[in-house]
Amino acid sequence: MISNKTLAKIAVYVSVAGISSVMYMRWKIEERIRNTDYFRLAFSALRAHRGAVNLLGEPIKDMGFDISDSKHNQCDGQTAQFEVAVKGSKNRGTLYFWATRANETGWLLDRLELEIKAEPDKRFILKKPINESSSPTASLQE
């Protein structure tokens, strides 16, 4: 007969193994998303934008995103939309981006916005769609 103490140890080991597996799978999925063309394109545009670099400071780092938030973080193979926490030497904030995939040219960045923690009521538009007219949000000039 197995003692309760042994059963408790087995339960703890199984729980730790299960939680570790879930955390590893989540990290692996996030890593795969970070290596996609649309994600790299968005961060290249952010790091190349002088206004954003001035607000955040260098170096600009990706601080993660919530893969379980399917309202703000999603990709269906043709469109992508993400909300990513970013950090620079001066400020922290959130990068919002939308991208679409064109068969002949690959991924294209449609819209790129930056929200700074110091100014949470303002969202800076770094890139807006060509067909969009002016909006009430702030715009950073390059």
C-alpha cells in the first residue's frame, strides 16, 4: 500500500512537470511569433522611427505580449494584429500594430501606434493606413 506522503510527493512532481510543460509551450509559441516577418517588420519600423526612439530611448526592447488575449493578439495567416509591451531607456509603453499579407509581396505593415505609460491618454501614430484620413490621436513626425 502506498502512503499518503508518497502520493503527495507524486502529485507535487506531476504538478511541477505539468506547469513547466505549459510554460515551455507558451514560451515556444511566443518565440515563434517573435520570429515571424510581421513581428520583425513592426519592431524594425519602431526602432527606425526617430520620434518613437526619442520618446522611449534606446535600446528598445520587446517586453512580451499575452497570447491568450485573442482580441488584441491574433494572426490568421493573412492578417495580424498585436499589442506588445515595449521598454526603452527613458519610457515604457505599448506598441500596437496591424499587418496584412499580400501574396506577391509578403507581409505589409498597415498601422503602427505607440502608447507611452507617461501619457496613457495619448496614442502616437507612427504609421497609418494610406486610405485613412486624419484622426484625433497624436501623430509623431519622423
